[in-house]
Amino acid sequence: MRQEVKGAALRQLSEGGPAALSLNAIAKELGVSGPALYRYFASRDALLTELILDAYADLALALEGAPPTLADHAAAYRAWALAEPHRYRLLFSAPLPGYDPHDQSLVAAAHRAMTSLLTVTEPHSPVPGPLAAQLSTWSGAEPAVALHAVTAWSRLHGFVTLEIEGNYASMGLDPDELFRTFDL
Amino acid sequence: MRQEVKGAALRQLSEGGPAALSLNAIAKELGVSGPALYRYFASRDALLTELILDAYADLALALEGAPPTLADHAAAYRAWALAEPHRYRLLFSAPLPGYDPHDQSLVAAAHRAMTSLLTVTEPHSPVPGPLAAQLSTWSGAEPAVALHAVTAWSRLHGFVTLEIEGNYASMGLDPDELFRTFDL
């Protein structure tokens, strides 16, 4: 039942974005009562949180399954986002007003997805002192390596976001060609 | 009246995101009838389009007013996004399901905002053949320069988006320090 609810929610998401998520509509679609559904998810936000955790976990799996180079990780990251744009959009932002995307469970899930990048980045130097301490605390890795991972992720996020929203296409640019030139 | 409507719309936007935009609520707030309001904006989407055009124009002004270096343009871009996150979020994406962000007027407005970057980027080479033709058509500039502008913009968009959504902060990283190391 949990899986069926999440399946219905993902369909709503792909059709109307996060604002279209409705526990009542899901109950109707699955032919169950509202109270029956609320046994599985206490609220729309609780359902949304689980969808986001799933998305981070799937993205992490995609990265962990990629060959151990930054280029391969970047390609896997991009491929996942292109295949699942409605799920990628849930990550790294507040999908609905009032929703806190920095809840500890979400931050931990995001961290796992990022950890894979830490294994494939070369050191980016120099790292200014205060930032070095912050990067070390966040990653547990060498600050120069963590800085490159954060930099590569930030650049990749920019590219992938612009691509899934159709911006390169509207400029007449081929995203595949563009990505081949995109240094991380 | 047009300005008052837009002012009310921007307040709604900053409080509840694009989904909170409501012509009826604006009419009530301004004490005018629905039909009176519809004389100015035929629909919520028409109002949204004008808000997006305004945002692109303001971002373009911010860039055009910056000193002629890439670093200064990047700083101006970031400062604008941080000062106006609810307006920055409108750019480069479909703010509401069913809304077409690639309408010709929007593409033209985005182009103007990007034009400024074309004046401050060094050539990025080499540019593969098909991409060179596309970049040249889009920009009217040297393809290698246009490629660097698109690359810098993509990276900047990634950084700024992650920053305004609070992602670096949730990782314990100081965005100011991070931005200083962020090559475009």
C-alpha cells in the first residue's frame, strides 16, 4: 500500500508539480478512505518528505554505480535528472511554501548523495582557512577534495537545472554538445 | 494601478511562491472589483509574465551597471538574486505547471540579461563545430566567447540557486567564502 501511494504521488508530481500532491485525490484514486491513507502518511508534507528521501537515495545509487571518475559521475547525475526531472526538482529546494527542506533527515540523505562525488574529485586549491574547517566538518574528507566536490556539484546543478527546464533548447543550443565542453 | 497590482503580486510571491498569486486576492487587497483588475491583466499568467519580464529587465540593469569584468558581473548577478530570491526563482523555469517559460517575449528578455555577460567573458576554446554555429546564431558573438558566457551563467545559476535555497548553509558552509573560490 505504501508503494502504491507513493506511485500515485509520483504521477501527480510529474503531471502538476508539488502543488498537485493531494492525499485526498490519492485516496480516491486507490479506492481507499482518507483515514486509511493517513495511517501510512500523516500529512502531505510527510509524503513529500518520503518522496524526497527516495529521490536522494536513488540519485546516490546512480552515482555509486558509476565508474570512479568525475566525468562518469557527472554523466550519471545528469542522466538521472533528465530521466526523473519531476523528482530532481524536489531536491535542494523547498518544493512547497512552508516546507522545510533542511530537516536533518533530508540533509543526511543529501549528504549521502554527495559522498560519492568526494571519491572522484581531485583537490581544488588553495582553500582559505575558515572554509577549510567548514569543509572538513561537513565532509570528513580533505578540504581541498571537498571543495572540488562542492564546486563540481554546484556547476552540475546549474547545468542540469537549466537543461531540464528547457533553457538551452530555447536558446537553440544542443545540451549534449554543451555538456561535453562543460568543465567541472 | 498597474504598479499597485504588481506590488501586491510581488508581496504574494515573496510570501507563498507563484502558487499564491491570485488576481481575486489582489482585487480584494486593493479594494477594486475583479473586472476592474482584469482590465489591467487578463489572467494570472499574464500578470506572471509581466513579473518575469520585469525581473529579467532588472537583472539586466544590475549586470549592465556592473564594472566590465566577469567577476564584477558575477557578483552583481549573485547580489541581485540574494536580494530578490522570490523574483530570481521565476527566471529560467516554469514557475507554475502549464506555464510556458519559453514564450518568445521571455526568451528575448532572458537574452538581453545574458548579453551583458558576453561583453566580459574571455574565449573558451575549443568549440566543437555544430555548437559553434548554434552559439553564433544565438549570440551574434564569437562562438568561443559565447560558450564561456553560457558556461559562466550555468555555473553561476547553480551556485546562486543552491545559495538562495539555503543548501550551503545547511552544510555548514559560508557562501561568501565559497563564492570567492568559485571559478566561472
